[in-house]
Amino acid sequence: MRLLPIVMHPDPVLRQVCSAVEVFDDALARLAADMLQTMYAAEGRGLAAPQVGDERRIFVFDADWKAAERNPFVCANPVVTPLGPESRTVAEQCLSIPDTPVEVTRPARIRLDWQDVTGARHQQEFTGDAAVVIQHEADHLEGRLVLDYQKETP
């Protein structure tokens, strides 16, 4: 495993809509392992492929590793579905936009459908910090950044 350089805003790769992961091979597994190592080293809770210069629909996350044991997830071709009307507002940070917290309101409960590095399909419901991190990373795959949620002051 190796540490990957994190792409910083305003690099245009961060605004690209990513393409589907179509090949599930050793190279994809290595990318995911490198992304996880990079995320942990940067003390982040999630990292999306565009943040390391890759334009495929894959992100990694571990929402609670700072307070509990590591529980890494690798999500290729994720689909996020909000569940219920409840929302949650959190000051989100981004490894590609350091020292710039942004208040973001997101659905509090979601369902995530994804594939792992072997191509196997999974589905799980998430709440709390995990739901926030997942939605943040999924935004990266659509070229959206937390800056897009900043409210303009009149």
C-alpha cells in the first residue's frame, strides 16, 4: 500500500462527474487499499476517487475509526437513497479543502447500494456520522463539493 497525493481545490478533476467502475480486478483493489491508507494518514473519515485524481465511481470511508475500531468500507458504483423526512445539519470538512468547514443539511437516514472490489453487490441502511460521510463522498463522484452548500449572505 502507498499514500496517494490528495488533489486540492480548485483542481478541475474535483468537478468531474465520475464514470462507473466496470473492471473489478487487482488494480481496483490496490487503488481502494491505497485510498484507505491515504484517508487514515490524512485523518479523514472518507475519501473519493477524484480526490486522488481517479475519475471512477469509488469511495472509501470509515466514519467512526477515531473513536472505535477501524471498520473500513469500499464502495464502487454507489447509489444513495434518502429514507424518511428527518435531516441533520453538520459542519463538514473536506480533505481537498482544508480548514474550511461548511454547514450542510442532509437526510439523516439513507440506504446505500454499492459494489465491493470484487463486484459483489451490497445494500445497507446508515444513520449518524456514517450517513453524512457517505453522502459527502457520493457528492464528490458527481463533481459536487461542500462549498456548493455554502449559503450566500445577503
